[in-house]
Amino acid sequence: MRHVIVLGAGVVGVATAWYLRQKGFDVTVIERRPLPASETSYANGGQISVSHAEPWAQPGAPLKILPWLLRADAPLLFRPHWDTAQWAWCLQFLHECLPHRSARNTAANVALGLYSRSSLIELSGQLGLEYARAMRGILQICSTASGLKSAAHAVRLMQANGCEVRMVGPEEARAIEPALRHSQISILGGTWAEQDFSGDAKLFTRGLTQAARQAGVIFRLGAEIDRLETDQTHVTGVWLRDEEGGYERLAADDYVVSLGPQSRGLMLPLGINLPIYPAKGYSITLPIEDESRAAQASITDEAQKIVFSRLGGYVRAAGTAELAGYDKHLNPVRVAAILARCMQYFPGVGDPAKARAWTGLRPATPANVPLIGRSRLGNLHLNTGHGTLGWTHACGSARALAELMAGEKPPIPFPFLR
Ligand SMILES: Cc1cc2nc3c(=O)[nH]c(=O)nc-3n(C[C@H](O)[C@H](O)[C@H](O)COP(=O)(O)OP(=O)(O)OC[C@H]3O[C@@H](n4cnc5c(N)ncnc54)[C@H](O)[C@@H]3O)c2cc1C
């Protein structure tokens, strides 16, 4: 049986390992951290949001984003660096804002999202995984007239692509989520995606790791990948480096890159320049102290692009994007902006002093469409670049890649790499 090495144990890498094993491959996963899901998949917004498939790169985006760019608490922040990768990414982003590109990217993301959401539900049922799942839909709140208008546009686009989502008025929004009656943010209306849901990506990934181990997948945790070795047409091995400076070489028939934001750096020495740049985001996790003030549905704040998910006894609020390289220090201004918005929506839900802050780097492509399929090196496959939707798309991407590697045709219209 063919042996595959999966590089990276975030939600995407672990799901890939699982689906490859189901297709009969021998699978080894390599991860530098002692536990899976310790990087971007650790404390994200928790949303399985097919209804938010529209990428940031859309026709109105440049004008909308411009006034935000240098504001310290803005939803999107750009810190220019002497880094050609950053500027090249931004230029490609502008290209993806063209109407035909944006329409193509949205359609691809919806198709992958629908496949992924049903695969996740199926897998959760099959394995009985516990990950604080709340099948209560996603309610997007609009507090400005312009927000309502762009939400209505997005809803028409989603519906045209087969995603179930509809507009709601302020009364219906409060009826769907009674905790919003305490909100200090004015609610003009919003969108309601009843089939979408939320859950903890870290718990899911770690639970799936256990199931994959039992199914025969080997995990090499705490192992840093130093480089890939090639003979120009194929990968011939992967070199690991230990803390003492020792090296070890592993070899397999095929390799899958799922290294999140680090994917680009590992591929560059092979002459493959992936269009992935880190988009830093923040989350806060707050213990719930007053149940009546906590939402059951997952909520998206259209104006500030912040999402709120209930994860068991906690509220997770997440958002903002900072194009500022690989730096992961916590900027207190951005943490405070998310926390303040959370307390405005759900006053009294918990004690803000008890909030735990986190930051992670989304592996963002300019189109926000992940890179799935074969690279130009015959046995090197990609499953990376999931940007804002990695939790939503993880199971579908992994299943589709496993199908491709098994010589099957995935049942979705998606621009897979060949
Ligand atoms: C604030 C925020 C909120 C978000 N909210 C949502 C949401 O609500 N819904 C949604 O769908 N998505 C959301 N996302 C996006 C989602 O979290 C990511 O797309 C997803 O986690 C990416 O998973 P990954 O497996 O590709 O990357 P990662 O989770 O980063 O996994 C990559 C792994 O590779 C390992 N690695 C890297 N380099 C090496 C090396 N040299 N050797 C060995 N191992 C290595 C890393 O340690 C890591 O474990 C959010 C992201 C952020 C930051």
C-alpha cells in the first residue's frame, strides 16, 4: 500500500490523514508542536459558515478597505513591510476583486463548503466526536444601512450558488436569538443560515487524532520539518531536525503539505512560490457567568467582521485581519476592540477580566480559495491556504484530496490543482 507523509497537524492535516487512511493509504503525520491544533486551528471563531463563503476580495472591497488600512482597531490592518511577498499578495488580491474572479471564487467556496459541512456532520456521527458543537445556525447582524445592503447582495449570491441563507428583520433576529434583546448595538436586520453551525476546531482535531491513531495513522509530534529533498521531478524525502541539532530523514511514496501559514516557506526552496500570506487574527474566550445573556446561535457582526460562538461554557469572539508578516505578538488595542464589541452585544454575559486572548495566522490566499491537489512535483500534494474558512472547509478539502490521490473524481465543481 502507498505510504503518505502528511506535513502539519492542524485541522486540515489531521482531517487529510483521516480521509487518506479511509482510502487505504499508510499515513504518517509530522508536526513540530507536542499536540495537534496548537497553531491557527487552536482558538478560531468556531463557525462552520458556508454562508460566509464570499471572499474578502470582491468588487467593492478596495474602496471599503481603504479607510480601514492604517487604523489600529480596524477590522483589516495593513502594516507595509520590505517584503515582496506581501506586495505581490496585495496585487493579486486586487486582481481577485474583479467581478468574474470574485464570482468564480465564491462559487468554488460554496461548493467546497457544502461538501465539507455534510462530511463533517457525517464524520461526527460516525465517530461520536465531542467538540462543543452547537447546531443552532449562524445569524449575521447588520447595524448600518450599507451593511444591510451588502448583506442582501451576498445573500442573493449565496442563494444562486445553492447555499440556504435568507434575510431577516430586527424582530425575527431577536426571536431567533433571544440573548440579543440585551444588545447595545442597534439591529437593523441581518441574515440567517439555519444549516450552518459552530464547534471547537481544536477539540475536533484532537478527537480526530485519537480516532486516526486507532485506525493506524502514525503521528510524529514534536518533530520539526527542516526541508524537503527532491530529485527535481519528485520529493525523495523529508528531513526532520531535533532540539539537539540532530537530523533524521523519512521517505514515503507521496507527501501532503498542510503547514498552514508556513506552507509557503517550506515550498520556496523547491522553486514553488505559493500565494499564501499570513493574515493575523485575534480571539478572546470568556467563561459564561449569566446563561440568559449568552447566545445559542453563532453570531456574526457585519460591521466589525467579528464572530461570536458558544463553545460549551464559553463565548468565543474572533475576528480582525492584520497583514503584518509572521509576528504573533498580542496587540492590546485589537484585543480590547473585540472584547468591547462582545460586551456590547452580550452585556453581563461574563467578567471581561477573565477573558483569555489569543492570536493566530490565517494561511490566506488572495482569492481565499484553498490550494488543493497536486503540485508540479509529481508526488507532492497540497492541502493548504484555507484563510478565513479552514475549519469550515477542512473535512471537504481533506476528503476531496484523498479522493484525488486514490484516482477518484471528487463530486464537486472546484478548481483542484493538477
Ligand atoms: C482569529 C481567527 C478566527 C477564525 N475563525 C474561523 C471560523 O470561524 N471558521 C473557519 O472556518 N475558519 C476560521 N479561521 C481560519 C482557520 O482557523 C484556519 O484556516 C485553519 O485553522 C487553518 O488550518 P491549517 O491546518 O491549515 O493550519 P494550522 O492549524 O496552522 O496547522 C499547520 C500545522 O503545521 C505545523 N507546522 C508548521 N511548520 C512546521 C514545521 N516546519 N515542522 C513541523 N510542523 C510544522 C504547525 O505547528 C501547525 O500545527 C479563523 C482563523 C483565525 C486566525
